[in-house]
Amino acid sequence: MTPVQEYYQLLNRRQFLGRASLGSVALATLLNPSLLRGENEPRGILKKLHFPQKAKRVIFLCQAGGPSHLESFDDKPKLAQMDGQPMPESFTKGQPIAQLQGQKLFCLAPQFRFRRFGKSGLPISEVFPHLGQVADELCIIKSMHTDQINHDPAHTVMNTGTSIVGRPSMGSWILYGIGSECDDLPGFVVLTSKGGRNPQPIATRQWHSGFLPSRFQGVPFQSHGDPVLYLRHPAGVEKNRQRDVVDAVQKLNQLHKQIADDPEIDTRISQYEMAFKMQMSVPELMDLSNEPKRILEMYGTEGADGTYAANCLLARRLAERGVRFIQLYHRGWDHHNDIRKFMKMCAGFVDRATAALILDLKQRGMLDETLIIWGGEFGRTPMAQSGKGAHLGRDHHIRGFSMFLAGGGVKGGISFGQTDELGYFAVENPTHVHDLHATMLYLLGIDHEKLTYRFQGRDFRLTDVSGKVVEEILA
């Protein structure tokens, strides 16, 4: 036997043993996925958490379009006193403005009364009566600020920590860091709804994995028809037959992986298997017929109909099944005109269901380990825009706005930070989007400065080169 023949014989033996071991490991882990990890260990790149984990999952309720803080959580009596008067130039000179350039700027009073709710006495607008009933669970941050004044780049900042396109979304960073607790559903799920004025388009890059391996990107579930495209078995193909096809493709992928060291092959292998499992898990997830009538009534939905209310109920079901990051988008908050009409309309779509989600999780003992975040990409100006009288609206505003958190290791029944007397600047405890991200990661047990990925010669992270944990709001 020649040396070349001996080499190929040895190589073939190694390949056989490697394939056999891969096959046995794959079969064993399909039957019991915990075999490849300790039961209490994270599944992501972090083999040990940096901090004690207070939240196991995140539900991010994104109000796309920019809800007005002045009609929701930030009462400004001084602004009401100055209704119709010129906006002081000391506030606006040199500041970025979206659509009010070159126009006379005058103050617009808050359009709704504020009431104090709960034992904490938090002031909340009258258009959010259901959220008022859970006021003692809310941590309202009134001093948020961001970098971009137009919708798409501001969404990109909120989701990825930068306006530069192509960076990983926050859900992708979290999956990369600590993985998911679920084996038969994606670890990052996106649900969308709309209702209100001018629903803003949402680009898929808002839940993309960027330069991280693509298996970490979010998976959008459709509002109508099959929740996931091509979910059903093809006509004439039974489950066992499809299993044979998936197994054959997986073997080809394993062979290719031995030749090419490409991380996307691992993605294809995992996603083929996930897709097969989802053919069973997704229909069961979306079937709300087993939900008690009182639960459906509490959320204000009759079933999985694509509404924000139904999506909040699905968010709870996803959380129960171990999905790590659940992101809801409600599109309709772009209130350049008729803010009184459309603010009331949008609040009507989301108020009841958001409060129901908080209560439902609490009743099930899940709120303490679930971090809920509610808010938009920015707020709205104290200055009026578009029309006269009752038809006035508000422009985009980035210097000060409100968001709230609940559950997952944050204090309830508190407000943090303040804007000035007209609601223009965050003046007390200003909180940047980077700070929000750093705090979210901390509650998940992650040091935001240590969760990095090397790309093009640089270590990147969700919070870029800034961000601090807002320790004052931690329980």
C-alpha cells in the first residue's frame, strides 16, 4: 500500500468515526437537549453569568411612532399655563427639529388630565386607566433621551444601540450571550400590530442579527394565515417522510461542515431542526381555545387575530415556553396632528392589554423574572404642530421622553428622572438608550461591557462605548 493510500484509508476511518459520533450525539440531544449543557447553565457564549440573574426573559413593548410623554406619564402644569404662547427660544435655539423648521413655535398644553394611581400615587394620564390600576408595578423613567430625530434611525438606535445599519439588535445580543430556554420555538420572536395615525413601516433590520451568526436573529410571526411561512407540511408529504428529508439534508450539511469551516452551516443545521419542531409547537402556541374566557376578556381579545391585545396574550404564552426575547411593535403613534383624537385611540388599543399582561404574569408568579419594557423610539415636542384648535399635534422629540419598566428586578410604583417645566429637556438623571440597554443586560445577569463580538478588527457591544446601569431603579 502506498503512503497516499494509507493516508486516505486513515482519513476515511476518521471521517467514519467522526460522522458516527456526530450522528449519535445528534440523536441523543434531539431526545434530550440538556445533555450538551448543565441544566442550570446558560446556552449562549457566556458559560457563567457576570451577575445574579434577576430577569430570565424580556418582553419589549415597542410603541412605534413615538408616543407623547406629555399625554401619558409626564404631567406639566407649567406647559398648560403657557398654552398658545410662544415657545421660549431659550429651549429651542440650536436644537434639532423634525418638521417644525422655520415655523413659529408655540406651546401646546397637555391634552388630558392626569390622575394619581395606586398606593404610590404615580401621575398617569386619564387615557391609560388600566395601566393606572397596575401603577404600583411600574417604574416610569421620565428622563429618556436619544440621538436620532427621524423614525427609522431612531428605531435603529433603540434596537441596536446605534443608527449605523448592520449592527445586531438587542434581542440578538441577548441570545448570543445567554441563549434561550426553549427547544422548539425561536429564542427571539417578533409580533406586530397597527392602529392609529400613519403606521410607520418597520424594517426587518430592527430584529436582525447583524454581524452575529444569523441563528440569533428575531423571527417575525405573521398576524394572518400561517404564523410562520411554509409552516405546514407540503401537500402529499407526511411527517415521517418530511423527517427523512430533513435528516438527509442535515447529513449533507454535516459533510459540508467537515470541509468548510463556516459558522452559517451551524445555523442551517440548527434552523432546519428548529423549523421541523415548529411544525408542532407553533400551531399549539397560536391556539387560544384553551385560554379561559376570563383571560381573553382581561386582555380584550377573542383570539389570535393580529391585534396588540392578542399579541400581548401570545407574549405571555411565549414567555411560559421559555422564549428569551419577545418584541411587540404597535404601529400608529406618529401624532403630528389631531393628537387628542389619535392619542386616545392608540391608548385604547394598548392600555388594557398591557395592564393585563402585567397582571397575568404576576398571577402566574412570572412577573418577578420577566422584564417588561414599554415605550417608543422618542417622544413628542411641547410645541404644537399642524392645524388649529382640536386638530393640533406634536412633532418628533429626542431631548426628553418617558418609558416604563415592570417586573424583572426593577422597583415598582416609582418614577425616575425629570424633564424641565415644559417637558423639553431631561434635566434630572438623564437616561440614554445605552443606559436602558446596560440596565436590561444587568438584570439578565450580563455585564454590558463584557458581552462583545470581534468584527473587522474591533470588539463591538450593544452599548457601543458608553452606557451605565441605572442602579437607582433596581429592586
